[in-house]
Amino acid sequence: VNSLDAQIAAIDAEYARINAQGANLRKQIASLEITIGQLLDDADNTDDPALKNSLLAQANALSFQSRRLEIDYQTLDAAAAQLVGRRNALLQQRGQVVSRYEADAKRLGVQAAK
């Protein structure tokens, strides 16, 4: 049981690390989306064609960066899902070990009482 608990604890720590990374990525993506929206608004509100093209190019570059971060987030999300699956399997295995131990203890207690 101790070995299983140690494995579960390691998975929990890795899951927390991945979750923190994901939260950071979500913040970065949100910040980029706000900036992209501002650039597009500015581009819509200018009459200067050169400035408009520059603002659109900046928005496009940031949009590309945002998409890369979204892919990174999806990768983390998939890793987190795998960890949850491994953790659930270990918890099930732990439950089986505890059940066997309890059944053996009960059986031995009944035998000792006879």
C-alpha cells in the first residue's frame, strides 16, 4: 500500500505542476487575445493605410503566437488526462489490496476466535 501511495503522491505532484503550467498558458493566451483585439480595433479606426497594415501584421503575429500556446495547452491537457487515468488505476489497485488485507484480517480473526 505504501508503494502505491507513493506513486499516487508523485502523480498528484505532477498533475499540480501541469495544472499550474496550464493556468499560466491560459493567462498568456487571454492577454494575447486582448492585445489582438485592441490592435484590430485600432486598425479598423485608422485612415492611414501603412499604420493599418502594420497593426494587422502585429495582430497576425500575435495570433500565430496564441495558436502555438493553445497547442501547448492542449498537449498539457492530454498529459493531465493520462495522469488522471494512471491515478485512477492506482487507486483501484490500492482499493483491491486494502480489500484483500481486510478480508484476510477478518478471516484470521474468525479463525483465532475458534
